[in-house]
Amino acid sequence: MHAILTPATPSAAFGLGEKGADPIEMYLNDIFTVTVNMAGLPGIAVPAGKDGAGPAARLQLIGRAFDEETLFSLGEVIEQAAGRFTPPKWW
């Protein structure tokens, strides 16, 4: 096994500059990434396309201890397959 692929969040990403009205909803948006940190394993969340509402959906890759290089390679493959996100210019 090289990595485990899981959802990174239970919902799509918040929009730029958008603040969640419900602090519990904002807290729960990170719930899937906490256990990886507690286990001491490397993890990376990558954009993986858009959901029906438009914001980017995110996937999380969980790797073996000290094998971050594999996660970077796999994350790049997922980003390329989903299409890279280009942030809007605000200036």
C-alpha cells in the first residue's frame, strides 16, 4: 500500500473571503484531517474538481511514515486529472 485516499472535508471548500456563520460547521470541516495528525502520519489535501455548487472538492492522501515524496507525486496526479485551480486576481 502506498497511500489511502479519503475525503478531506465533509463539504466543499468555503469561497474566498467567505466566513461560515456557524463555528461548529467550520470546525467540522477539518474533522477528517485531525486523526491523521494525531497518528503522526503524513497527509496532504488536494483539490479534486468541483462539486455541483462550484467550490473545489478536496481529497486527502494519507501515506506511510516518512514517505511524503509519494504523497507529493500522487497529489500532483490528482490535481492534473482534476484541472489546476487558478485563483482570481484581486488587484
